[in-house]
Amino acid sequence: MSAIHATAVVEPGARVGDNVTIGPYSVVGSDVELGDGVRIHSHVVIAGRTRIGPNCEIFPFAVLGHRPQDLKYKGEPSELLIGANNVIREHVTMHPGTTGGGMVTRIGDNNLFMVGVHVAHDCVIGNKVIMANCATLGGHVQVGDHSVLGGLSAVHQFVRIGKHAMVGGMSGVENDLIPFGSATGERARLSGLNIVGMKRRGFSREEIHALRAAFKLIFSAEEGTIAQRIEDVTKVYEEFPSVLEVCAFLKVDSARAVLQPKSPDAL
């Protein structure tokens, strides 16, 4: 049985699952769907075609699903799809998609969005991602599983953040960050590997060493093009999934360049 506070507004047409809690003065729009066990604290606004998966928790003053901040948007019936078990803290904003990005902003499962995070239109976020306070994504950004974005960081539109990557606090990310990479700086550069994150997630010493060697070959070698070096690394380290993940990421035709290290010693 759901518990909806007397001061909350749930518009006709909204679909509310079992055991949902909606706190004081929150507003749920007519096209919203709330999965089982969703917990909404006070003063939350959920609008538009927004679907929130089971067991998400949304804190006060979060605003989800209102029209995107894109001047090209003309009211198309785009969506914001949020998966299960996400924690969305105070003052978080998330916008639906646009015609230029497939009409969907998609959030995976088990993510943590801390105070003041912004997720713009057409973003795709994986699973078990952490975005710290006031981290911001421009439109069409992709963030891979297990990535961490530090507080006050900002990611340029169309950038890809690979799986298990780490963005340092107050960093501006203008280009793609490879999987397992670490980016820092006012205008972020590739500063090394996210070794701490890899150890925490159980990657073996052998896997980490192979990845470190592969990164040096790709970014530090003086012979051949980067495409040739990627092919060489793929053959040499074909038994290491993390290395193949990086190579596959680099082969994708992207709207942005790839972050580079300041110096070969960075890796």
C-alpha cells in the first residue's frame, strides 16, 4: 500500500506502484510512472514522460523530467527513463531527451547522484555511477558503469566517459575519457589510471599491470599511428578484457577527441 501525504499532488493519469511513499508538497505529473518501493521526500517535482524504477529514493527539491534546456526543443514527447535503486539527492535536475538524441535520457541502476547534480538531455548513464556534489553533464554525454565524477566537475556535450573512469573534482572534461582512465585539471587531461577504483572492484594485479603497459604503448610510443598502436596492443594483450575494453572504446567514431596525457610519465 502506498503512502501519499495529504499535501502532495499526484495528477490524474500518473501510475504509482506498490509501497510508494510521496512526501509533503511533492508534485507528480500525469505522465509519470513510479515503480514499486519508490520513496519521494518532500518538495520533489517530477514532470513529463518520466519513468522511475523500483526502490529509488528522491530527496527534497529534486526536479526530474521538466523540458530540456535546449532551444531546439519544441515540446516533443521525449522521455526520462530512470532505472532501479538510484539515490537522487537534494536539488538534482534531470531532463528528458530531444529529437537530436533519440528522444530519451536514460539512467541505469544503483547510481548515486549527490546534491546539485545536473544531467542534461539525451545523456546515457550506466550502472553504479557516482556523481558528487554539483557535477554537471552537458547534453548527449555517455557515462560508463562504475565511473566516478568528482564534485563541481563539468562534462562537455557529446563527451564519452568510459567504464571505471574517474574525473577529479573541479575538472572540465572537453574530450572523451578512456575506460579505467583518470582525468584531472581545470581543462582536464588524462592523468593516469584509476588504480584505486580497479583494486576496490577486485581487478587482479596481473590485469592492472597489463593495462598500465598497454596504456603506455598506446599513448607514449613514438612509432606508428595511434590506430596502428591500438591494433598492436589488441593482439599482444588479447587475454585481458580491460585492455580490449579500452581498445574498443578508442575505435569508436566519436564526436569528440580523446583526452591525452600531459606527458608519457603520467601513465
